[in-house]
Amino acid sequence: MFNLFVVGSLPFKFVENEASIEYTNTLNGKVVIPSRTTISKSVSLYYLEERNKLVTLLCNLLNTVHLTTDFWTSTSKRVHYIVITTHFIDDNWEMHKRIINSKELDSQQGEDIGQEVLKCIQGWGIKNFMTCTVDNASSNDKIIEFLKNKLPNLYNEGKHFHMRCMAHIINLIVRDGINKNDESVKCLQDAVRYIRKSTQRIALFKKRRVESTKFLCNDCPTRWNSTYDLLKITMDLEKAFYEYEMEFHWLIVPLHEMWLPASEDFVTCRAMVSFLEKFKVKTELVSTTSNHWQIGFLEKYVSFAGIYGFGRKTNDFLQLGMI
């Protein structure tokens, strides 16, 4: 039952829900349902047990441990948070991903954040520490410098300690590409927002006869892949835009001189979709934690080895970077 609350992220008072009690009694009327206070205490003990297991595993681990950090800011209260995730392969060659810290930051200074990361590493008893993956924020350089000075016996004297996040690098490249075609992209974004802003417009737009089961979606300014999804779907619904404008022109309130994207905008954005698709595939490839990435890595390694002749004279990390 404790797993139900932990994995399902259910509130403890769920045990007092009438429907939950009725359902449990239907399955087995002899079951004594614990109170939410008992559940709360049991979950806390469960956490400590699992934490101790992970500490023991990390302390006795012979293989190297790798960390990734992520930062975000609450839009409502402007509170800063950090999440630290550890990645490692156990003795049975199984890959693990564990969040070992998630907390509010009192300071955004590089050394202060580095101190929090160091406390986390020491608190979990991590010894075979090899790399730390961060995004491209300038404060991260100070974090890395601080940790390199505080952590002894880093692999290869810490030369490969700082690993930059490939997904963030891809994001920078893609953002530059989108900004160069900002007018056409913005035109389609405005058109999508215009239609989705009214239930009447949505209903009328859905009546257009197009060979697509998808519908217009808004994008998130900080996630370029959502912009890709918006443009991709819009390309499939290009005909619907023209039909909507011709049949319901009396409903249209111009956003600029004309709300409907011009044919040139669709041409530009169609090329943009083709451009973004390659980066979307790459981002999904490096972001996955499944075995498919491991298999793909081996395939790419073999193919690159045939081209570049990887061998004893080639640096291991150079090989990984080229792949």
C-alpha cells in the first residue's frame, strides 16, 4: 500500500476517501485500512530505508558515478531550485538514474551552489566521482572550478570533469535558427493563438475538411521542441487556414495588416520544420535513459570506427565527442 502513495503521489488523506474505502472493502472486507497518520509515518520510514540502501550501494560501487545538475525558478514566488541526479552502472551492468537532491537555493552564486553540490556528494558517500554535466550558464563555470578544487583524486586530474549538456547546446543552435526566421514563425504563432483563443473559432476551424487528425497547439517560449510541434502541425493544416479565412472572413479581426500567414510564411516554416526535425531526433536520442540509446551508441561507434579508424592513438573522450 505504501508504494501506492509513493509512486502514485497520492495525498495521505486518500485512505479516508469514501470511494477508496468502498473499493478496498469490495476487494477484501477483512483488510484494516491504516489511518493517514500511520501512512505518513510508514512512508517516512520507507524513504529512510531506501535512502540507506542507495547510500550503501554508492559507497561500495566500484564503477564511476556521474552527476547532472538542473536549475529552475518558480514563476510565482521567484524561488530558485536545484536538482542533482546521479547516473551509474552497477555490477550487473544495469544503468541507474537516481535523484539524490532537490532543494531551494538561498544564493545563485557559483561557489555557494558548488558548496551545496559538495555537501550532497559527501552526504551520499560518493567516492568514484568522474563527471558533472551542467548547462551553459556562466555560474556553472564557477561551480565546476569550486568542485575541482575540493574533490580529490578526480579521473585524469579532472580534465574531463566538466561535461556540457548536449541538449542545451542543441537548444542554442536551434534558437539561433528560429530567430533568423522570426517573422514567419511569429506569424504562425499569432494565427494559432488567435484561433485557440475562442471556442467558436476552434469549432469552426475543426469543420474544415483536411486530411489530419491533429489540431493546433500552442508552444512554450522556453522549449524549442514545442515550437517544432506547433509548426509541424500547422504545416499539415495549411489548407484549413485558407478555407477558414475564405468562409469566415467576417469573423476575422486582423492581428496586423492581415492575420492569415502568407504562402511565403508557410514555405519558410516548412523549411524550418525540416531543419528542426533533425535536432528533435538528436535531442530525444541523448535524453533517453532506455537501452535503445546504448544500442544506438554501439552502432554509431562501430560506424565511426570504420571511417576514422579509432584505436590506441585516439583519445577516448574525442571518440565519444565525435559520436
